[in-house]
Amino acid sequence: MGIVNVTPDSFSDGGKFSQADAAVKHSLQLASQGAAILDIGGESTRPYSTPVDAEQELERVIPVIEKLSSLTDTPISIDTSKSAVAAAAVAAGAEIINDVTGLEGDPQMIAVAVRSGAGICAMHMQGTPQDMQDDPSYNDVTREIHGYLAQRKSFLLDTGIELERICLDPGIGFGKTHDHNLQLIRDCHQYHELGCPILIGHSRKGFIRKLLQTNEPTTAQRDAGTLAITLQLAQQGIQIIRVHEVANTVAALKVQNGLS
């Protein structure tokens, strides 16, 4: 899954693709490099980010999705927690709704998800982007998030969303400490018990900087660290890996597969 942030304030590449033409060009480049899904987002969910209203989010993402859907067959995902944005994105050509609130942030999101027929990715987050890193706490981070994802899966099935439409994400970096993130990455194979594809979004996140033992890693260093974790995730059978840098990720996975 290739990340396309159509925002001015994303933690890694904010502003680079905030204009529709630049976002479309970048998306097509990611698809040509081997991205199997293009994840388009119009609101930053980094820690302490400022929320945007639905109108602004729509203005950012809908022109991109409309244009992309006419230019590529690569499935498009809308990264949003707002039902109005999800509905408009699906109407514009998106095939997946990727919601960091586990479809709990907007009371109307479930109805949109059911009606849309889209694939659904439900993520775990403790708190909100505005407070999630204040003091995240778990007794057993792996099992508690397993329980949450199991509950969300059951709920989505009860609403009429078919199993084959559901993907689950433990939410690396969303209401987790450095040690929580590392534990989840080591243990993420346990989530295969849930019977759904698992998505992991670790790309360029702060815990990688800490592992690199540098305050200001270059993009190349962040991507190298991301790639090391990606290969570990692939060994655990994780089905969907959400990254900023696609070309080297695809190449590394090809080599790893060739060695197995």
C-alpha cells in the first residue's frame, strides 16, 4: 500500500503532494513501482495534529481520486474517519475505506461502509491523534489490541459487512509507546488468528528514529529503517504493508521471496 498524503502538515512528507496534480503524479509513480493499493489521505493523523473539517478534506482528496480512477486500475483507498468523505471518495472511485478510528469516530461511518460495498480497514487507536501519545498504557498490548480487533471484526460482520471485505490494523504509533510498537511488531503474526488480512503502517514513524539513535534521520535513513521492519513483517506473513517508499520495498520483497 503506497501512501499519498494530500496534506500540508503530514509528519513525513507534508506539503509535497498537497496539490492535486502533484498527488496524482506521485500516485501513478507509486503504482508503476509496484504499489498494489494507493492510500489517499487528506487529514494528518500524526500526534497532536490539528483536525480539519469534512469540506476541506473533500477539497483535498476528491479531485485526486477522480483523476486517478480514470488513469489507473490500481485500487484506491481513502484514509479518512469521516463518513461524508468516505461516501464521496467511493463515489469518485475509491474501493477501500481505511479508518484509523476503527469505524467508531463517526456514527454514520458504519452505514456508509455497509452501503458502499467497499473494502474496510479498521484500525486500533488508544485516544485521538490530539491526545494519543500523552500517556498510552496497556497491561498486555498485544492481547488487548487482539481483543479490540476481534470485537471490531465481530461488530462489522454483524452489520452485514462480509468477511472478505474486512482488514484489521493494530495501529503502530497510534496511542503506543516506543516499547509497545516494538512488541506489536514482534507479535503481529498472532493477529492471523483473527482470520482477516492484517495491515501494518510503520513507515518513517518516530520509533524508527529512536532505533536509529538519531534526532534528525534523513529520509534515506528512515526508509532504510522502515525497510528492515518491512522484511521482518513479511517473514511473519503480514499481507498489507503501508509505506511511503514503494520501489525499494518491492525490490527487497522480491529478493526475500527468491531466497525462500
